[in-house]
Amino acid sequence: MQPNPKTVPVEAPKAPRRFVFVLLDNFTLVSFSAAVDSLRIANRMSGLTLYEWKLAGEPEDGRVSCSAGAVFQTDMGLDELNRDDTLVICGGADVQRATTKRLLNWLRREARRGLKIGGLCTAAYVMARAGLLDGKRATTHWENHDSFIEEFDEVELTKSVFVVDGARMTTAGGTSSIDLFLKIIADEHGEKLANAVADQLIYSSIRTDQDTQRLSVPTRIGVRHPKLSQVIQMMEANIEEPISPSVLARDVGMSTRQLERLFRRYLNRSPKRYYMELRLQKARNLLMQTDMTVINVALACGFASPSHFSKCYRAHYNTTPYRERGAQAARLSV
């Protein structure tokens, strides 16, 4: 190991803690690399081999591609692991397709043997399908939040950047892997080492499990107006049963006309139009990520009539919900 003049003194472990990263097809590279590099830097900054890791995958040739196209050679297949290993599933795009029966059965077996199991990015879906998150708190990437809630009502899904619930860990994707692994390092070897790792990563704002993953409404829309932000938050929280503009206006202490002017000025659309776009965006996520019928998707997004839903969807996305579902099925079958 390369010597480091700024070594952080920590007590040497009896044996390194080993992580086994399970790479799913189309896994998200940044989530995986952020986790591994946090462990690597912890070793470097301590001057000790605190952590070791192996890459596992399902393909027989041991080659797994990430969503950026890079190909990784795994060290092992879905083999029986050591009882003190920590298994980390690396999810990404098309996680449903990557969730095979063989993978699920392997995860259930390893869970019964008492292993700690984590999921990065969309891998909470795999864990939930295997029944590993029943009755537990978890998180997943915000883009998959709606579809996850519809499919797994036995899981308490949060919007946190990461969640640790007993022997189960989940992250929201992206750089949230850093936050989770900094917590692991701090818990096992102290805050000083975790802070040194963060400094090496140029990671100046360490988040906890109390932090949410998405940007605030003002940051996302590029407008800092408290009443506008409040109305948008109300819209996002009430997709299945939309609230009328008059009620939204009343609840923030303004007239309907004032609300109309506020949306026109800052977002160049009416409140009704903006609300419709939010509902259609959720509908598209559900069509792409779940097996829900088009009728149930319509109901989940506040459309009482399937024909009205189809008309609005076509006007916004230039295709029908049925064609969207068919195109997604064709992409997954390739």
C-alpha cells in the first residue's frame, strides 16, 4: 500500500471487512465507484487494510456492463459467501429485467444465513422482490419512487439519501453511496477517518439519513418564491386526488387569479397545466417501470376516465399510453 504522510491512526481490525458487490446488468457506475473508492481511500488514509472487496455477477462469462457502456470482469458468480461478508447489490437502469429468479433465490438464501445486505441506486427493488425489506424502512432513486410505492406497500419507503434498518441498507443512487459508506467507516473506525476520506473525495457536505435526495423545489424550478414552492409541494403530494386551483390558492392565502399570475410569471404556464404535467410525468414512470394496467395507472395519477388519460397523454408525449407500454416492452426484450 502506498505510504501516506497524513495517516489517520485507527486500531487495526482482526481481519478486514469484506464487501461483495453484485453488479447487475446496466448498473449505475457512479453509485458503485463512489462506494468502492470510499473503502479504498479509508485503507489508504489509515495505512491499514480495513476493507476488502470482490465483484460478483450472474453472467457465466463474468462480464457485466454498466449503463455507461464500460464492461467489468467479476471475480465470482452467485456463490455461497462468508457469513461475515456484506453483500451490496448495484442497481441501475432496467432493474426489473436484471432481477432474475436465480438472483432472488440466491439473495434469500444468503439473507437466511444472516448476511448484511445493501442496495445501491435502484437495487432496493431487487431486495423488495426478494422479501428482504418487508416491514423495513428503505429508499430508492426518486425517479423510481412512485412505481416502488405502487408495487411494495409492505416497505416503508422514504426519500432519504440512504437508510440503514438493521441488517439492510439502501441508497438513493448517485453520490449517496459516499454518504452511506462514510457512515459505515465512521461507525467502525471513527469520525476522523471518515472526514479524512471525505476530504480526499472533495466531498464537503456529508449527508445523513435525515437528508432528502431531491433538490428543494426552489432549486429545481429555479425560482425562489415561498408561496409558489408551497403550491408545487402540495401538487406533488396530491397526484392521485388532484386539488383544484381555487383550493390551492386559498390554502396559501391568495386568490385564484393571483395564483394564475404567479404561475404565468415564473413558469410560463397555468397552475392547471403545470399540475397536469406532474401527473403525466408520474404516469409515464409507472408505465415504464411497473406492470400496472393502463387503467390503474390512470387512476393512480388522478384520471377518472381512461379515454381522457389517453387523450392528455398523447397531447403531451405524442404517443398513447398503450404504445408507450409496448415500446418499453420491446426495448426490454432486446
